[in-house]
Amino acid sequence: MAVGKFVGGLLFGSISDIYGRKFAFNLAALIYMFTGPSAALIDSYVLFLIARFLIGVAGSGIYESSYTILTELTSGKTRTLLCLLMNMSYPIGYVLLSIIAYYVRPWRMLLLILSLPIFGLLIQCWFLPESPKWLMSQGRKKQALMAMVKLVPSVVHADIDNDDDQDNVQIRKTKKCNAECLKFLSAYTSLFSTLDLSAKTVISLFCGLSCGLSYYVIALNGDNITADRYVYVALNGIVEGVSYVFTVPLLLYVGRKKAVSCFFFISGILQLILLAIPQEKADVLLCVTLIAKFFVSALFSIIILFVSELYPTTIRNTGIGMLLTFSQIGSIIAPYIVELLGAKAWYIPSTVCGTLGIFVSSLVLMLPETNKTVLPNTLEDMKNTNSVKFSNCFKF
């Protein structure tokens, strides 16, 4: 499933930027609704693995496209609040999973029960609007204005010109297979098209890797700190939910960059502090681990919003997809660090994650602050935004 999320992050990032946010969401939802219940009913182990892989692919597609739409339809405080509210669904599901799994032990029945809420996506497939910012970035001004009129009819007062020729040109372009293949590849090469974008991309990839690795190492490390797995999962979910609420005032009044850098540093220090705690003191280990999980979870909710504001509309979803892809690399590596290295020495997982977190916190300081800034639409607009530079480390 983690490998599926890795592939889905790459695949749906480009699909969303080329064909639209809503198309990507609907496609991912269709895959999700088919493979979710199927995984609980399949007898073949190979087919089961394929189904779980596709669930991961679809999960990335749904999250990326819906998050990007929400980012592009809102601004300022509203964007911050709604994006964090969307993320609250994850810790709620986290806690519910531990409760349901405690009472429903047969794994097939558990998977079937967990797949039922998937069909609620049908409502979103019907009502979810296309992003007007994406339509404008594609030159489809007529459709963008029509979408805005539907969203805010009392605010939008614009004459819709007959831009049929422009729209038809765009439609004709989408029919050319070779052009679409180049478009698909250019979405990723655009992330490295300038020195500034390259620096932002590399730093965001390190952020995703560190977040994913720390998040899943903590989630899987319950046995190494002798905690009951059901209680441990429930506590992780509760701590994560509280962390999302805690980040709201920070994002509104402190800013993205300072919060991200500080949280990386604190989570790294906390995971290194675990080295000084004797393994016999399981309660103390659990408390410090959960505090570290608090900051890592808060990071996950902030970093996606932060990265989405660093990129222009034309490649925003691709940038988010790359971030989530590298976070899945962390989730793929995490079980091996916990099971293999953790079996040799219990402190190795915390040492790796703590060191990486402190290193990434220093990289984030070079990024510009994006709080209360206008989202750029095109690569050309990026020239008017703050770039990555060492002097940003001293701007707070």
C-alpha cells in the first residue's frame, strides 16, 4: 500500500495538473471504490497485493487533488482553517481504526467494514467543483468564469466572452498523444526548471522524507517501547488530532516557515532524548515518544500547506505529489528500520529520525515565508515571489 501511495503521488500529481483537479479526483475515487471492498473478498494473495497497491495509488490521488482544490478555492485564514480541518479526518480515522480493530478481529471483516465509507466519495464526485485557478492557468477563461459564477454568484460580475476558439484549441491539444506525453514529463521537469524551483523542490523532498520516516517509525515502534498495540494506536490518533488544533493559531499568527522549522527541530531533539531514557522506563519512553509524535503530526498538516504555497498553479499538484511520494519512501523504509535495526538496538530508529529532523529544520530556514501571500499562477509569476536564499535564515 505504501508503494501504491508512492506511485500515486507521482502519477496523480501530473494527471491533476494536466487534466484537472476534478478529473484526477473522480478517477482516483473510482479506483478506490472498486479495489477497497475487493481487497476484503479476494482469495488470491497476488490479487490481494495488487488491490492493496491500487488502494494506495487511489488514496494519494484523492488526497492530492482535493487538497489542491481546497487550497486554490480559498485564501488567507480561510485556507489555513479549512486545510487543517480536512486533515482532521486522518486522526479521527486513526482512533476509530483502533476501536474497530479491537472488537473486529477477523481481518477480512475488518477490511470490509473499513471500506464502506469509501462510497461517500460519490457525493464529492458529483458536487466537487473544478478549480478556477487551474482553468485560468490552462487558458480556459470562459470555463473559469463560469465556475466562479457558480461558486460566488453574488460576487462575480464579469462578462463571459466567447472564448470558444481558445477552448477548442485546448481540447484539440489534449487529443494529441505525443503532446500529452511531453506535458506529463514537463510537469516534473518544471519543478527543476530554475535554480530557485530546484532548491524549493529539493528542500520539500527532504521534508517529505523526514516527515514520512518519523511518522511511521513512531507509529510502528510500539513493540520496541513495550506498549499495548491497540492503546498505542489510539493514543497516536488522539495526539495527532490535538496537534492539528494546536497548529491553527501558529499558522495564522506565527507563519509557515517558523512553525515548520521549529517543529522539525523539536521533534528531532525529542527523538534523540529517547536515547538517554532507560528502556525499563516504558511509561517515560511512551510519553516522550507521543510528544515527538505530536510535533511530527503537526508537521504533516503544515508542510503540505506550506509546499502548496511555494509552487505556481501550473505545477502545484505535481509539487504536492512529489512531497507525498517522498514521504511514502519514508513509510516504506520505516518498517525495516523498526523491525531489523530496532531488533538489534532499540535506539537506532529514534537516532536516525532525530538526526534527519534536525538537519531538515536548518534547510527549511532558507525557504521564503508564504503566509498572507498571493498564490502564483504561472512560472512567470514566480519571478515576483521571494526565492530560496541563505539570508532567509535570519528573517523571522
